[in-house]
Amino acid sequence: MSVSSLTQQPNALLNAADLARLSGWMDRRGLPAGTIEDLRPLAGGTQNIMLSFSRGGSHYVLRRPPLNKRAQSDQTMLREARILEGLEGTTVPHARLIAHCEDLGVLGAVFYLMEPIDGFNAANGLPRRHSEDQALRHRMGLGMVDALVTLGEVDYQRRGLADLGHAEGFLERQARRWQSELESYLSLPGYGKIAVPDVRPITQYLEDELPPTFRPGLLHGDYHLANVMFAPDSARVAAIVDWEMCTVGDPLLDFGWLLETMPRPGIPTMFKIRPTETMTPDDAMIAHYAERSSRSLEHLDWYRVLSCYKLGIILEGTHARACDGKAPKTVGDALHTMATTLIERALAKISDS
């Protein structure tokens, strides 16, 4: 969930040969011809690369895996492109897919082109108007709820996205799956021992208090302030971004995730939100979700515990890799602090239940 600036120069990411192959591929796809201009990296997540450029009077954003690809990087790019294609024509705010490329001979990785979004990422700091207007910031959280409800109502089967995940047993799989993920970090020699509080009581709680049923829907999987773009002149969500973890599951997990990652005074955050820039209170977002969605919030506390647990374990994974020299130590240390906070919050929630 961390946000970082892409520090490489554009020509280190796409050299002259890459640009020539990219231009040739775009020509074959019938996209407007011309010279690639205004090439620049965009700030984004720590894993994948995004580049903005123009060609033939049109503007594009290219998304591709990191230069040192992970094992599933190409499949992830294909998955994201497929999701954007499936959302075409829905009211879910998203970037429109232009084209995707599976030919590794072009850039050495699967990539896709999408339309730029006219908006800003609040996790990188708020524009002056939004910073100074508390009522506008309040509506931003409500706008995120609206976009999330819309996503959860998409007919994923009709959109050809049913095989993104396995809805049956989705909730039952969560507790043990993420405890196993945490334990897997011990295979990294530099990590040594699990450095967050004992998660076993959380695992037991999640199994004992499992909601009896749920209605499947599209789950973004990492729904927080850094993964939406807001319209520059309002609180409207212009686009949900970063579909890497999207699956078919229980959309209420996305809502729990949103509540547990929203910046709050006195709580550590990776978002560049000042303490005075208070956001939408939990009770207002919960009331808004209850009003807009047909899903029951009876077991919301369970989803909030799961969100803290899952996100904490994911963030601790970067810390584990940093301990083993596979990620920057400063990033690993910061995310470990957040992971610990999230696990402690989950433990406090179950002790109060």
C-alpha cells in the first residue's frame, strides 16, 4: 500500500530500441502515428512501472512490470488488462483500456496502454482547495464508498470475470492462508523470526466468528486512498487504480480495508496527509455504505479484523525481504511499524468483542 516516486529517468526505462518497437506495435494496432513525446514516469506503487507519453496527438499511460520481473509479473499485467476490459461500459470509475501487448519481443514484458485520468492521488498530498475545505475532504471518503459499492454490484459473470477467483469458501480460506503467508517469511535467511505480535489469537477469532454467508462480488483487494484518483475540482472518484489484487470474493472485505487504512489523527500512515487534514469519520462512511449498499453490515467488525490482519501480514512481507537484502531497509522498517500497528489493532478489536 506504500506510495513511492519512480526515480529512474524515462530513457532508462525505455531506450531508443524500445521506443522504436513500441511505435511499431502501436502502428500495427492502428493507433495514431507519430513520434513518442513527453515521456515521463508517473509516481505509483513500489512494484510496477507507469509511463506517460503522447503520440499523434493522443495521450497514453503505459503500465508494465518492474525491470526485474517477478515470476507472475506478465500474468498480472494480463489480468489487470482483462479486468479493465471487463469494466468497460460499467459505471465503475476506471481508466479505459486502449490495448495490451502479450508479445515479449516488444518490451520484454507484457504491458498495456490506458487513457490518462484527469485527477490527483490524495495519498501524495492534497491540492490547496481540498486541503483547506474540511467538508470537501469529508465527501471524498463518501465518494470512495460510492465507487466501492458500484464495484461490488458489477455482474462479474456477465462481464466474463467469473474465473478471476473462487467464491466458494472464500472467507473460510482467509485466516489460515494469511497465517501461512506470515510463516513463509521464515524461509528468508535474513528474517530469522517473526517480528510482529503473535497472530494466532486473530486466526482463531476469524475462524470462530466466521460470517455464515456472503454474496460474492468483485473485490479490488487493496482499496485505500493511494489506489483512487479524485477529480481535481470535486470529491468524486475519477478512477480506481491498481487492479493487481482484484478477484471474486466478498466486497465487504474492501470496505473493512478502506475503514482500516483511512488516515486518522495519531495513527501512523504512509500517506502524505497532514494531521489537520482530517478525513471522513468511520461512522459517516459506515452509514453511507449502509444507505447505498444492499449488503448487511452485521459482521463488519469481523471484516475489519481480517483487514488489519491481512494487510499487516502483507506489509511485514516487505520487511522480511528487506531483512534479507531484497528490498530497501528504510521501506522495510517503515512498513514493519505499520504492520505491527495493524496487528496490535486487530488484537485490540478481538479483545473488545
